[in-house]
Amino acid sequence: MGASGDICVFNGGTDRIECYLPITLPTSKIRVKRRILRDGREIIEPVAPRRTRIESNDYFEWQISYKDRDTGELVEFGRLLKLFIEKNRITRREICRIIEEYYNLPTFQESFEIYREENRVEPRLFGGDFNVLVEKTPILRIYLEDDDSFIDIVLRHKQRAVGYQSMVFLYIPVSSYKIKPNLVGRTARAKQRVIWTPSRHDITAILRAFMIASEKHRSDMIRILRDQIKIDC
Ligand code: ADE
């Protein structure tokens, strides 16, 4: 990790902007997930990477954040955005174009809701006394450029208030060429980290995701760009 203490840093040796992802910490927001497609349905199951061999179609799931809650310092996506702009990998014009494009769009949080569908359970299962309800949670997905990565924006009920909140999750295939080392066929070591080298398209897609997720995320992005990266569009 760099002097900043963040997991995303500029590596002067390789001239690359990289994130060092801890994949085995129980408290980490980075997990290994197995994505199974069964009868046209997608099932996402957690994998314990110290005990289970990683498979080629597993993903790293990262609830990527952008600001330290206590200090307000930029972390993770906040740092990536700053580094990509400072190192001229993304232009200010490009950023402002995204801000302007998304500024007046409705947000995901205000456009969707969680709802239930009710059906009878077949009598041969539980004797015919019950109905089964399935709760449907809308998920807004944006596919990233070229390695089967994607971002899911998931609607949740707020924990201690009325209404919904949006959660942003980045999914990176374990076998992506942007991930080193390749852990396929192995279990992870204690304190295993993998290095993710995002492209500029990954960064602009994550910015789009936060700009559409909710009013709160949108205003956070604009404020970070204005106050901490000095881009006032
Ligand atoms: N706030 C900061 N990062 C977030 C994320 N990934 N999802 C939802 N809210 C966030």
C-alpha cells in the first residue's frame, strides 16, 4: 500500500494506477462470489476463498466506497478518480460531460421499488395451506468495457428510516486480465491480496453508476469533484 494508506495508489514503477484488494478479511467489503446461471436464473453465492478452490468464473465483489466516513478523506473510488484525473488518464472535459449528461436524469432510487409477488404453493409440497411470496429487488446493471466486469446498483430498505437506499457493487472476474495474480484453481493464502489495474473506462462507468444511484451519491460525486479534485463543471 502507498503512503496514503489507501488500497488504491499510483505505482511509479509501472506507471499504473492500481488497487490492492484484500480478499480474505472477514470485515472487508471485498468478497469472492460464485455466479451460477441455472434455468435462466442468476444465483450469486459467497465462496470462502481460504477453504474453497477459486473457479474461473468466480468474481470479486467489491462494495467500493469513495470517502472515509470519519475523516472525509478520499478513499478507493474517490482516490481512483483523483489519480486518473491528476495523471491525465481522464480529461476534465470527459468528467464534465458525464456530470452534465446525468445531472437531470431521475435516479435509480426514486424510480424503482421493492415489491412482492404471491403464488399458491403446490399442494404436494406443504399440503396446500400456504402461499409463497417472492420479494423482487430491482438491480440496475452496467457492464464494463472488455473483461466481463459489471456494476450492480441494488435497492435496499433503509436500515433506520423510511424509504430506499442504493448500494453499489463492482464485480470483477477472478480471471480478468486486469487481476494479478491469477488465483484460479487455488485457495487464497492468509491476508491474500490481488492487484486490480482499472482502465479509464472502468472509472467512468463507476462514476456513471454513482451519478445514477441516488441523489445523495450524485451530490457526493459533484462535491468531491468540486472541493477535493477541483473540477467545477
Ligand atoms: N457510499 C459509499 N460507497 C457506497 C457504495 N458502494 N454503495 C452505497 N453507498 C456507498
